[in-house]
Amino acid sequence: MVETPAVLFHESPGPPAPVDRSHRYTRPAPVDRSRRYTRILVILFLCTLPLVNPIVHGDGVGYYAYVRAPLIQHNLRFEEDWRRANLNFSQSRTMANGELLPSQYTETGYVSNQFTVGPALLWAPFLVAAHGFVRISDGRGAHIPADGFSFPYLLAMALGTAFYGFMSLLLSYFLARKYVAAHWAFLATLGIWGATSLPVYMYFNPAWSHAQSAFIVALFLWSWDRTWGWRTLWEWTLLGFVAGLMMDVYFPNGVLLTLVFIEFLYDYWSVARAKDFHAVRRLFAANLLFLAAIALAFVPTLITRKIVFGGFFRFGSYSGVPWDWTAPHWRSVLLSSEHGLLSWTPILILCLVGLPLAPRSGKRVAAYLSLGACAFFYLISSYPDWHGISSFGNRFFVSLTPIFVFGLALFLQRVAGLLRSVRWAVVSSAALLVLFVLWNAGLMFQWGAHLIPPRGPVSFSEVAHNQVFVVPRQLSADTRRYFFKRKALMQQIEQRDIKGLERNPPPP
């Protein structure tokens, strides 16, 4: 059939069509400001880079040794790292002649470094670039020690940590933005950035593993959610690699695999109920690829455990402490003055309240994230050192940064729905978050300057007094010293720490 051109049809003119004035009353389409918020986050991150503290101390000595020794010495001999560590670390592990105590060695003759290798894997690109820079500079007469301890190496490590900490926030923002309005995801990201333990381990203690852990968990959760329900075999493999690296970075992160395993069970139940046996085979193949990718990504940990401890599944002191699987510390983990999660970082109360308040589109992911957070909480509650020993807040939970951002965004959006004006809701929420950030900043200063003990319980009446009367007086002077006389300030803080340990030695 040949279609007749429309121009051959002539209709008689009818009454004039009514004028459509509905556009006068139609609200304009909402403006997508998500990209603007992303740019603001990047700009804020660049502005915070002067805060990075290129220092390796405490637990960071063990984490950093896993990247320095292979890069510089091409082995896993950590004696030099132990000798060159901060005074408090090295004094307790070396003899007067500089040799390490016999107790520091394993049966294989290697230094007992029970810390994870994952942070070293993430730092590697930054340290390789720094090593190349030092070599080129030395070739031109700069005379910078190419030993992994000089400033370019430490700066590369600190910048790498700050980068990964920021990426954890950015990925958390992307995850939350999918289910709540962009401005609430943005405000929640800023709140968690400034009012939790993350900035301590993102800027001031960069050699520890927590900022990297927050990043890899955020990458895992973002990838898991983005590919939910339609993953190809390649995406299952990539998710497995991320999951394996997540455990390389921080062993407790492995409990978050609970989310995927529950997804497995649900998928098998669905296809079995439909009697789609072809889908069962495809799902089984995908699961095998996922598990194989996890195992392959976890190989660096297994190799280092075999070399250092003499067995693939030997994990040093982590497997030697008496875990209590009845989770006896669950109240203390939340509320103790000794680094309780909610007592030290009260903004997280809003995050936990927000998780059950998800809209219909986000109920599934909120339920899964809540389950993952509960599994992580149970694990830490079973650990004898649940308080983190020397810790700002409960540092273990920095890994859950994306879940906290998600919960806080849900809370802010739900509360805003109770107010008539969106602008008033945004202003009120921002003001509330500023109060949390200011409190956290003062507490970080007290902890870092040892106005309160870094280990053990604190007196919150003393904390409140310091916030009002001591912090404002000392903050300006110590801030100037941090930027212009940082080395002397760090040495002074180290001496305070040693004196504090002498007065109150830790229990054996």
C-alpha cells in the first residue's frame, strides 16, 4: 500500500483552537545539580590537601613496610622499618644495640608483621611514581635518599591515602544520590567527611589502613548496587576482584560478602521456583567466577602470610587472640567512653535512624546495607580489642563510611519532608551538620594534642570543658605549628604519648 502524502488532504477550517495557557502554571523541570555537587566536592578535597601529614607511625609502620621493603629492598625483610619507626614503636621492639628483640621474629625468621598487605597494593602506584622521581632527581644531583623513608615517599603515601579517602566519599555520594535527592546526598557526604573518624585516618594518620578500607568498601557497594539484577559474567568477575581486594585491605571487611551470598540464595530460590534450569546453570557459573576472582585477588595476602608466618592461613596475632562469638562488647562498642561508636561520633545516631526510612525505591538496598552493618558490628563486638586501643572513636567502623552516608542522606530527606519549605530544610540541616563538624573538630584536636588520653576511657565532662575553654585558646597556636613547624609538633606529641604510657601502661 502506497502512503498518500499528507499535503494532498485539505480539511475545511474549523473553529480556532483554544489557546493553551497551561504552561503558565506548570512548574519547571527540576534542575540536575548533581554534577555541580561533584565539582564542589572535588574543589573542597583539593583545598584540604595541605592537611595531609606525611608520617608513618604506630600501626602504620607495619602497613607501610609492605610497600617500602618490596619496592626498595625487593624482599619482605622489615628490620629497617622497625628500627626507623617512631620512638614509641621502635623502643618497645628493639634492643639498645638497635637489633630487634627475638620476640619480633616468626619461626620463618621474618619480622612478625601481622598487618594487611592491601594498603600497600593501593599505595604502589604512588610510591612507584615517587621512586622514579627520586631516581631522576638524584641523577641530576638532588641527593635525595632513595630508601623509602625520605620526604617524597612519605608525601606520596599521604597523598595516596587522602585520594582514596576522598574517593570513598565520592562513591558514597554516587550511591546515595541514586535513591535520594542530590542535595541530601551532598550534605550527608559533607557531614560524614567532617564529623566522623574518617578525617583522622584520611589526613593525620595516613599510614593506617582505614581510609583505604573505606574506599574499597565504597567501591564494592557501589559496584554491587550498580549491577544488581543483570550482571554479566565479566561484571561478576570484576566484583569478585574488588571483594578480594577489600579483604586484602582489611580482614573484617569480609563480612560484607554476606550481602552477595544472600543475593545468591534469593536468586537460586527465584530461578528454582520458575523451574528455569538453564538460568540455574548460568547463575552457578557466575558464582564460581565470583569466588574464583575473590581467591585470585586474595593471593597477595596468602603469599605474604606464607613467607612471614610459614602458612597460607596464619594471620599473626589476629588469630591468636581469644575471640568471644557471643559478642559480649556490643554495648561498649556503641556507648563506651573508650572509643564508643556513638558516644565519640554522635552524628552516626542520625545515620542509624535513617536506614529504616528509605523510600520504596531504596528499601532493598537499605535492607542489605543494614544487614551488612549489623554483621560488621557483630564481628567487632566479638573482638577482644573492640575499642581499637589507640583510636579516635571506633576506627574499625570507618570501613562503613558509604553506609553512614546513605543512612544520613535518608534521614535528612525524611526530616525535610516534614517541613513546608525545602530551602528552610536545607538551611536547618546544614546548620545541624555544622554543629556536629565543629564538635568533631574540637574532639580531634583534643585527641591529637593529648588533652585527652588516646587510649582507654575518657571523661566526657573533661571533654566538654576542653571544648569550651581549652580548645579555642590552643587551637590557633597549634594550627600554626602544624603547618609551619610540623616536625617539632609531632615530636612533642610523641613525647606526651610516651609519658602517658609510662604513667598508665597498657595491660599485658
